[in-house]
Amino acid sequence: MVKFFKKHWEVLSYLIFGVLTTLLNIVLYALFNKLFGYTAANSWGNVLDNILCILFAYATNRAFVFRSRTQGREMAKEFGAFVTCRLGTLVLDAVIMMVGGNLLAAQGTALMEGLMQGVLGAVAGWIDPATAVSTINTYAGGADRSAAIAIIGGADGPTAIFVSGYSAQTLWGLCVKVFSNVVVVVLNYVFSKLIIFKKKK
């Protein structure tokens, strides 16, 4: 087991810090969405949280993943290459968020409403209606009984989403964000391995 970790440390550590960077990105996205609104979170907020994540990623990749020991001018060159590649994936992330998060927001929201309606309907079919009402009231933060009953009775998608404590638009935005982050993490590893922290022979 120890040999396995030693042999694959670079990939495993990159995945660990990649996940942490992704979580930071998503947390910042959710925070900006809460503070400044959905559209802002998908535009300038997305750019800002990417900048913060780039700085975090460089520090962790340099110290723990690729264990770079460059100093002075070489370190500045390394950081420049890192930022350049990350800006490229930032642009890609911004495009994905603008297209998927904003331009396709209506279609995505409708899709999430349909999925949530189906999930709530399935839950209502699996358990006793009284139990379902109680459960939904609990997770809805004390929503009134009539609203919970409306869900069990087959309420429309938007009602189901809002009563359960989440908006379909926010869920769609988070789904797009996660997809974008997966693409970005893979591309960033390739760039880091082949360009930025390339070991000199």
C-alpha cells in the first residue's frame, strides 16, 4: 500500500488538492451567488473566484504535488507559465458558465424542476404520505403543512423546488459549475505536468 502511494503520489496529491481547489471554487461561487445574485456569480464573480483559486492552486501544486524548488527568475517564469495556463482554463470556465449558466439558464432550470418533481414523486410513492409530509417539512425548514401536502399531491416543479429549500436555477448553476470544474482540473493537470512543472533532465 505504501509503495502504491509513493509510486502514484503525484496523481493522488493532485487529485486531493484539485478537489480542495474545486470545493473552494464552488464555495466561493455559492457565496457570491448569495451575496450578489445569480447573474453576477456567473460573470465577474466567477472570474474573481477563479483568480483566488489560481493562487491557492499554485501554492499547493508547487509545494505538495510537483515539489518544485525553483527560485528567483526561474520561479517567476514558472509562476508566469502557471498563471498563463490557468487564465486559459479560466476563459474556458467563464465561457462554460456564461453559456451553460446564463444563456441556457431557462432550459436548465426547467430540467432541474422536472428532475426534482420526479424525485419528490418517487419519494412520495416509496414512503407513507404522512411520513413524506413530515420529512419535507423538516428539510424545508418548517414549511407549512399545506405546502408539503401540495408536493405530495403532485405540485408543479417550481413549488416543489422552493418548498424544499433550493431554487432550480441555483441547482442548475451548481451543476454547470461542477461540470466546468471537472474539465478545468483535467486540463490543468496536463498543462502542469507537460509545461509548467516539467522536470528537467
